[in-house]
Amino acid sequence: MITSAFTTLARARLKQLGMSDHPVVVLPHPIASKRPEEVRSLAQGVVEEIAGRLLKDR
């Protein structure tokens, strides 16, 4: 899970590691300045996506 500002960097690093197909969940940038309830809402919006990706091959 990353913020949109780091998408290019994360994908480049994954490629270096031979993990180009590794899924990445992208949140809007920035999150550091958001209130706790805003961050909670963002997290709730992606929790099913993350769980689905973690459990996909099980």
C-alpha cells in the first residue's frame, strides 16, 4: 500500500526485485495531513481489496 506520489518508484523497485506483477494498492497523496477519521475512511475503502489480494490464491 502506497500513496499516489510513490507509484512510479514502487513499480520500478518491484521490477528490480523481479516482482513486476506484485499487486499495489494506491491511496491518494498526501495522507500525513489528513485527520484520523479521514485516514480511517481511506483504509475502510481499500480493506476488501487488500484482503481479496491476500486471499486470492488460497
